[in-house]
Amino acid sequence: MNQARGFTLIEMAIVLVIMTILIGGLAMPLSAQIQARRIAETSRIMEEAREAIIGYAMTNPAVPVNSRHLPCPDIDGNGTEDRAGNACAGVLGAIATGFLPWVDLGVASQDAWGNRLRYAVVAELAANNLGFSIGNPLPAQPLVACSNNACAAAAPDVANNLAFVLVSHGPNGWGAQNINNPAGTLLAAPNGPDEVANLDADRIYVSRAPTQPDVAAGEFDDRLSWISFPQLIPRVCPTGCSP
Ligand SMILES: [Ca+2]
Ligand SMILES: [Ca+2]
Ligand SMILES: [Ca+2]
């Protein structure tokens, strides 16, 4: 007598349920996959922008012999750097802030969420009558990166002595400018003080892990890139910035 038998419907159903749970647990939701791809794409865009800024400095001498200068920010939103004479336009204090001059640098005009990259630079390093060379002391008032907005510029806990900082406003885009809103206007304002710190014109920028709106420090999803002055010099002047 043949004892073999097939699966019952109940057994089949149990197997299907188990498989569904296993597959569901393994597969990342589509929205999360898209977000991860955009984050990776933005990291690539920011890395290319960072390298393009260094390349600009290598080919743009400043007035002092054997010195170079960094690009100024784009202020009016057309992608070209804006100057007032030798200095960057609209500088208040030690830092020039605006947007990445993507036209001058020949790089992407926006991050993976369609927003401009913000760009801050130590003003004296971008002034084409000052600039920097291999013998330069550290800038007296550099940009700094902190893990929260309350840190002191003199004691940053993430990175110090930064020559420039690039900011992507991340998935929420709060505080960003894009092709649809004219220069001077922003998408919705940030609701957390750490994202606000990446909008103002002072020396302190915040770089930390993302958080949701329900945490005390507020929503944060900005992404930053930078180079320190000590890292910049050997990249721009590997042989001493000779003509
Ligand atoms: Ca411009
Ligand atoms: Ca953001
Ligand atoms: Ca700030």
C-alpha cells in the first residue's frame, strides 16, 4: 500500500505564512531603499564638490607670491561665485556663506533631494588678495563642527580648524533652496536648533546622527562634508604652491 501523501492545505498555509514572515523581515521597504540610495548619491555629490573646491584652489593663485585661494559662495543663486572686489560678497565677520558655486566648479547643481548644497568658507582663505600658502598659520577664526548647537566655537567636539563646510539639508530639505524657490527664500524652516545652526552665518556647524522630531533636540537629517586647513594645505600645495 502506498503510504505517501501530499501536504494538506493547512500545512501549505503554515509554510506560506512562515515564508512571508521571513521574506518580509529580510526585505527593506521600498521607501527605505530609495532613501538609502539618495543618501549614498548625496555623499558622492558632496565628495565630488569637495574635490572640485580643492581643484579650484590648486589652479587659482592669490596675490601673495606662491599662494592660492578658495572659491567664494554663490549668493544670488545662479551657480557662480559672488565677489565684492577681492573679497567674497556679503561677508559678515570671518565666514562667507551661501551656496556651492556649482557652475564655476563644474559639479552637480543639487543633492539627491533636488536642493542646493550650502557652502561656508573662511573668508580670508577665499579672498584673492589674501589666500593661503604652505607657511600660513591656522586661520584665527576657523569653521568648526560640533555634535550640537550649544557648543563653543573655541572647543568643538567633532572637528576644528575647518577651511570650508558643505551642507546638504537632507531628506526633509528644511532651510534649503532649490530651482523652484528664488534666491533669498527657503523651503520650510527647520524645527530643531541643530538644523538651524547649519543655516546661520556663524562659525558653528552641527554634524551628528539623524533624529526624528519627537526627540528633545528636534528633527535632524542634515549631511555635512568639510576639509580642515591642515588637510587643505598639502592637497593644494604638495610642492609648496610654487607658480
Ligand atoms: Ca552668483
Ligand atoms: Ca535637514
Ligand atoms: Ca552655524
